[in-house]
Amino acid sequence: NMASLNISKEEAVLSADMFARLATIPLVNSYEAYQMLDDQWTKTAVDLEIIQTEGFEAVKLVDPNMVIKKKDGKDEEVQDGWVGHVIPFDLVQQTLLINEYHALKNKESRLAEITAEYGEILDALSEEDKQSSAISENGEAFVPKEVIRILKEIKGTVVAEDSLEAALVRVGKLMAEEKDVRAQVKAEAAALHMKTKATIEALSNEQALALLEQKWILPLLAGIKQLPLNVISVLTDKVKTLAEKYTVTYAKVEADIRETEATLSSLIDELTGSEYDMKGLSELQTLLMGE
């Protein structure tokens, strides 16, 4: 009934139903669930207003993604790709275009791994090696131009396994791979973006409804299902805190106090002073020993 329901009143209907369902589960805070509903409904209501105003076909539309960019020192609004009018691009990619999405993410992950490998190679270098022109002045990065220059100089020669030159050979291979993977990521990201646009525009009614369920309903259900686990987690943390608090037993604390008092009392015996000082110390010993 998305085309005809009263949007302003529907949240109250849903919340009443939710409170009724949770009434038999006293450990769960119903108002936490309501907050989840309210947060999600704020976004869902916007979509419902679009559908009621523009019709269900609005779900299958995309809009120019307008961003502000600097041009000649001035802010200028320009188009940077597309965005879903109702359905987010990332939702379509993670459901209907999952293979292309995963392929792109794997390549992006490889780029992150290459960056980490640069760091590992750099960390393994000696301080002397880090003085090379192939290493930046702060010693935190390789200088690509210098790496390439040195690799050209040593091309065809045999280098020692643990030498700077061997490290730069590995860096050179990573640089070549990084350049290739980065180009693939750029091309595949652009292709996936345009395929997502075409997919949204060609959605069947059944696909559109399934995507709306993914966007509106499933996140709310996942949040509500997490509430009992949160209760258990809080209880577990409190029990752990209590256990840690009483790791040292009362009997052990008492024994430590008595031992400390006895040590202090014996140390007092070694002190000397005036008659009044010694009487005061004697009274302190009596207090410490509980006499």
C-alpha cells in the first residue's frame, strides 16, 4: 500500500505493533527498538513521498550526481557520474551485480596489500640503505623515479639477496603491478558505475520491490535481532567486571593488611626519639597490632 498509505501516521502504527511484540521480552529495551524504527523510518518516509508524488517508476530512475569543484579559483557545480533517485548504487551492486562488485573490491584490496608490502620492504632496510636516493628524505617512502633509475643501472647484473638492490627489484615489480591494477580498478569502476545505472533503469517491478525491501526493511530487522545479543553482551561485560573486581579475595586483603601492619610495627621498634615521641609510637604500635 505504499502508494496510498498515510506516511505521517504509519510510523505510529508500526511502533504500536512493535511495542506489542516486545512486551513479552522484558530484558529488551523497547525504546531502543523504537529508536531503530524511527531512524529507519526517517529515510523510508522520504522514498515513500517520492513514490506517492512521482509514481512507482521513480524507483527506476537515476539522477546526475552534482558536486562542487574548484575551477579558476571559483566553486562550480559539475556532474560527477550518477546516483539512484531512490535505489542506491551500492545496493544494486551488492545484490544484482555481485560478481562485478567483488571483482572490483578484490583489486582494490590488492592495491592496499601492495602499499603494505612497500612498508614491509622499507622497514627491513638498514639505516644505511635508507640514505639511498631511492628513499625519501623522511625515510618513509620510495622515490619512484630514483627506483627506476637504479633498476636500469643494475639491469642484467646479479644482486645479493639481502642487498638494497634486491629490495628495489621487488619494489620495481610492485610498482609495475600497482600501475596495472590501478588502471584496471579505474576502468572497472567506471564500467560498473555505468552498468549499475543501466540496471536500475531496466529493473522489473519484482526486482524494484526486492531492492526496496533490502533498503527499508532488512536493516531494521537486523538491528532488532541484535538487541537480545546486546543484552547478553552487556551482562557478560558486567559479570567479567565483577569477577575481576573480586579476583583478590577479602581474606587475601585482610592478610595483606595484617602483614603490612606487622612490618610497620617492627620498623617502629628501630626508631629512636624523645620520651613523648616514643610514647606516641608505642600507641601507634598498639593500634596497628589491635591490642
